[in-house]
Amino acid sequence: MRWSARFESRRFVIEQDEAAGFYLYVFSGETCTHDYLQDTFEHAVDQANQVFGVPANAWTTGGH
């Protein structure tokens, strides 16, 4: 599963990896500038909010 959000000048992607958890990727343009591994989707959303200010309601499914 994949979720995406746009906030300020960045694009954010959360991808589920069944074996590892949920990866949060942060993009500036086409360059991935940060990545985080979290145990749950909720933790990944919280990480994006705490570090970058991404609102929880900004996430949509799909996204590239």
C-alpha cells in the first residue's frame, strides 16, 4: 500500500513493507532527502507531522 501527501515545497510518501513496516520518504523535487522506518502507518504519519508539520488529513492513497 502507498500513501502520499504534499506540504509546503515537499512531497511525502509512505510505503508499506509487509516484512519491515512503513517507510516514510521525503522528497524535494525528485530527490529523496529523508527516509524513516516506522512500525505502523500511524507512527509514520506522526513522524511526518512532528518533523515536517504535515497535517494528518493531508494523506491520500495512491500517489507517486
